[in-house]
Amino acid sequence: MLTTDCKKIDRSKVAPAIEQALASDNRVVEIAPITNRPEWVGRETMYPSAVNSTRDALLAGAHFHAINFSDPITFRVSVPARNQPSFRGYHDIPSDDYWVAWDGWTAFVLWPQSASAKIPRAGGQIVVSVLEDAAKQAGFELYVQACSPGCKNLFAHQDLRIKESPSSGTFVVRDDNPTDFIVDLEVFTGSRDPLSLAHRIGEWFHYEMRTFAEYKNSSRHIRDIERIARDMVDELLELNLRKITRSQLPARKRIRGLREHRQQSREALRLIALLWFAFARIEAIKRDWLEARRALEDAITSHKIESIFSTDRADDDAAVASLELSFIKAAVEQSATRMDSRLVANVTAIGAVFALVGALLGALATAIFS
């Protein structure tokens, strides 16, 4: 995703700035004329992952703005295979040339290979470096939405194998391929120009990919906050255990640890407040996720392209739909109730002490003045 932290952007200058940055990169050898429609340039709120942000920032609603072009920018990258990066030990570079269609949110990367060849793991990795440099030069940043925290795969796990369609139909998706993570996409090209083909594919899947990006980002944000909440519950339960252990110590040792006890109590109160806030965040983002999932399902069902997204949706659909927060909620409620009871007991005890002191002073005054 092309991202910015600025609240306002000049929509008429975004795509031209990226085009100029790409043109200045010697790895980019061809750029198709762009169609720049500023009124159709979109900007949506997105959330960073736990890997790219702190716990407090995520809970406070840290976000950035993702920019979506009106039409994909299409270009060709040419880098000798020996100069391209490997991927996790794989150096199965398929080509010196890649054709790219990028709409700001999704980049389609195409290269030629035989129909029987295995999809290479390292194919197209160099394109991400090109996009990062172009975004930076134009005054933006590039955010790669991983499938899960720590995943180093820069692309979707579902690869497309493009074949020329014998008919004049637009696109036909064949999902009966026995090879895992590959979907056959039959395309009526009309011409053999790979740059035009990349542009057509980018245009065709523009809406579905944008909707999928929103869905995926909401999924990851919900799961990040849920993981943070569980970590905070562990911290809270550990503090409760320390309090129970401390209550069993002799009075003299309890007095010595009074300062530490107060610090732990303040930390427990902070965790309780953050956990309630995390619940509110999860509920709010989950509504956005449900709406994005509904929009995505409507789009991919109507075009019969479910198989393109099936691999990258499976984990999130199951995890978010079955999200169970009752254990976390019970732990927070129990801790809050226990802390409230202790506070009431402490206030009552302090009041009794002052009452006793007052009674003794009153009795002493009576004895003196009588």
C-alpha cells in the first residue's frame, strides 16, 4: 500500500509524483501513459501491524492513510537475474523482466515462463524494492500487508497462472487445478503486449483487491489487539498472584513491601482500563471487518473468482469469526471486583482508625479538663 500520515493530500499530484519517481529509476525501462483522475483517487484509514507499532500505540488507534489511484500505473522492471534478491534461501529467479500494474494498494507482477514450470518463490521480489524507492522519493511510504505477523512473503499465497483464452470472453478463472496455491486465469489478450495485459488485469481486479486489502487489514488489526489483550491478562493475573502471595506473609514483611504493592496496584488499574478499551476497539473494528467481508464476498461471488482469495482468507475467516473473549472478560471483571472490594475495605479500615483516634483524643481531653 502507498501510505501517508498527512491529513491532506493533493489528489491531482499523487500519481504523477509516483510516475516521475519510477521514471527516474534505472530499473524501470518502460512506463505506460497514466490515466490520472484526481476525483477518483481514494484515501482510506488503515492500521499498522503489531510488528510495526507499539502496544500502547495500537490500543490508542494508531493508523495511517492508504492511497488508491483511479487507474493502475503500469510499467516494466528489468534487472539481471544475478542482481535480484533471493527469498528465504530460494534463488529461483524466473526472468530479467517483470511487468507491473500498481493501483497504490495492490501490485500485480507478471513474468513469462513455461506452462509446466513451477511457480518460483523468488519471482518478482525485486519489484517491491522498486515500489519502496518510488514511494519514498515521491514523499510517501510503502506498507506491505503480511498474511500474519512475521511472515516474510511479500505476495499473496495464491499465484495466478495466466493463459490465453481461445474466446473473446474477458476473464475465466479455473479453480480445478490440482497444484496448491495456483489458480489458472484464462485471458483473451487481443494482443501479445505484456504491458497491456498487466494493465487490463489491474483494472479488472481493482475493486476486488481494494476490498480484500480492507478486509485483510481489519482482520490483522483485530487479531493483533486480541493477542495484546491476552498478554495483558497474563500480566494482570500475575499481579493478582503476587497480591495473594503477599497477603500470606507476616505483617512485618507486608509493611516492607508496601511501596511495591502500591506500584502493582496502580499497574493493575492501568491494565484493567486498557483491557476495557481493547474490548471496545475489537468490537468497533469487527463491525468494519464484517462489512468488508460482506462486500468482498458479494464481489468475488458475482464474478466467480472465489478461488483467487481462498488461501489468504481461510485463516482470518476462521480466527475472527470464532473470536472468543469470555475468558479475558471474566479475568478483568474478577480483578476489577476484587480490587474494588479491597479499596472499600481499605477505606473502611482507615475510617475506623480515624474514628478510634478521635474517640481516644476525646477521652483524653475529658480526662484532662475534668
